[in-house]
Amino acid sequence: MRHLEIIGEAARNLDIEFQKQNNTIPWNVIIGLRNVVIHDYMDIDINIIWQIITHDLKPLQNQILELLSAK
């Protein structure tokens, strides 16, 4: 979960214009997850975290790598 927090923190620090220009990435969802992990960690549904880890991180990584290679 610490890694999800770090990903969310990095997303939170991106310029809003950059986020808007790259709106295929769900920045608000990533940042929202960061907020839950940091502030509401006692109420986290571990099944949701597992779903994110097993299904969502690899596609996100691919999107980020594609974005980086285009710049």
C-alpha cells in the first residue's frame, strides 16, 4: 500500500494542465486512492487493494511508459 501512496503522491504533484492533456490516465482516482491509503487506512478493503495490484497497475504502467516515450 505504501507504493500506491507514492504513486498517488506523484500524481498529486503533477501540473493540472499536464493531467488535462493526458486525461486517459485516471489521475483523480489515483490521487483519491492515495488519500484513502494515507487518511483512512483502517477502513481499507484489502480486496479492492488486491484488485488494483493485480489488474490495474500493469495497464497504468503501460500508459505511463507510453506517455514518457512520446515526450
